[in-house]
Amino acid sequence: MKPLALLTSAIVMAATAVHAEPHAGYDRFDITVPQRSAPVSASVWYPVGRETYRGLVGDNAVFHGTSAYIGAAMAAGKHPLVVMSHGSGGNMDNIGWLSSKLALKGAIVVAVNHPGSTSGDSSPRRSLRLRERAADLKALLDHVLADPELASRIDPARITSLGFSLGGATALNLAGAVTDGALYKPYCDRFPDAADCVFFTKGGIDFARMPAAFSGDMRDPRIRAAVAIDPGFTYAMTKQSLKAINMPVMLINLGGDDLWKAIDVSANGSAITDALPQVEYARLAPAHHFTFLALCKPQGAALLAEERDDPVCDDPAGTDRARIHEEIAARIALFLGL
């Protein structure tokens, strides 16, 4: 009987530990964006005031999902707002691990699935329309600030744009970074094998004739800080616009000397760290670009190889993806004063 008693005790302890583990709240809604032909899917992560049932967000055959209380009541008080933008081919739920961690620190995190550059709908041609991505997030801000329940919980003086990869460019665009199509061709002429240049070349992009929606001022005056992880298109951002950004900016690069040229923002890359007046910069290693994505399941790498998809589960030797995630979240939380 003693082994059975010990086993029963272990089960009870494990169940108690699982129940005691904190979880953020999660919900979904649609928004109307003027330039989009159909409603855009959006989500919100937030600190919980009253628990509901738990669900897994973003769980699939390749990636582990993030546990959340679905539709739970939101914690009282005013909270900082983070407006999140996913990368090319990504989606708002795959980066729920970060949204959840920030929500557990006290932030409200909202995001959308950008049409034309999301999972299963990632087009080289449409991904270049940066003004449309910025418009998605502006419409998202309009929506949440007009919603009586959400607006009553948001501190309008603490709104941050945050993004990864292509989403990092969007986050910087909202902060005031101006992209110029004329600056992108020289970059791809110099680095024709860069992952981004190869991707757009496959879509038949003529870098001498970049789409009009790639360029311009996309700033939103409601944004008070920006965070960009491995941001794209920094070679195409004008130094004049970067120098004019009068808010705190955090830039994070993942990896070491093998960084893709597209996302290296240090003096060895696009050097936008030298142009921004208020910047914090960190490089986390061992890691690479895809280390930012959700934790992979054991069969994830094999499934991706079978589909001839990007090897997003193959981290560099010695990488602890979970540890890198914790460090990213901790640095952002400190930067935002959470």
C-alpha cells in the first residue's frame, strides 16, 4: 500500500502545482480595417481578475500552445497596452508565449493576423505593403480604445508597439521610422543571397520598382515606446526619420556572427542603433532568428522537413529556446516598467 499512497500523493501534488501555475486571460474578436475587404482577426491577452476554463492557444502539430483562461474577467485598474505584430508567415497565436508572459506582468497585449503575410497566406508581393500592416494596427488601436470595457482598463500614456521580424519593421514604422523603397535595392544588390531578398525574388519583385505601399510615414502619435526583435527592412529606413523618433526604443537581435544581414541592427549591420536617440540594444545567444517562435514539439522538425518548410525548429547547438524566451520577456518587461 505504501507505493500506492506515495503515487497518489505525487498525483495530488502535481495537480495542485498545475492548478497553482498562473495563466493570463485570452480572447478573440474581429476588427474592420478600411483597406481590407474582410474583417481582420484580432486577439487580446490580459491579466486575469476572475478565472474561467483553460484552453491552449496556438497549439498545433509543430508548436506547443500557450495555456490561457479563455474569456476570463480582466483584472481591475489601468494597464499598459502593447500592440503586437507577427513576422512574415507567422500569426498572432504562435507568439502567444510572449503575449502571455507580458500579460502576467500586468500588460494588455493586442494583436492581429496581417492578411497577406500570415500563416498559410504569406505572399512575397503582399508582405511588402508595409502601410497596410501599419493600418491594421492603427485600426486595432481605434477598436480597443473605443471599446468601453477594454478602454476602461488601458493606460493611454503607456502604449507600446512591439514586433518580430517583418513585425519589427511594423513596430518601428508606427514609432516613426520611414521606409524608402529606393534604399532597399542597394541592400539586395549587395546581399542577393539574404533570406528576405530571396523570398521577394521568388515573388517576382522588381526591387527597382517597389510598391508604393512599402514607403512613407506610418507613425501613430498614440505610440509612446517601441520594441523590435530582429526587425526587417532596417536598411530601407531613412536615418533622418530614425533620428527624429523621440521615444524609447528597444532592439533585440538573436544570434551571433551568423546573423542574417536583414535583421542585424548593430554597427555590423544596418547600424540603426547609432541613429536612434533613445535606444537599448541586446544580442542574445546562442540562438537564431527562428528561436523567437514558440517551443517546438518533438516531431516538429521532421514534419517541417517533410513539408520542405523553413527549419524553424532547428536551433543552433547549445540553444535553450525556453531560456531565450524567458530572457526576451524579462528584458521587455523591465524596459516597459512592468
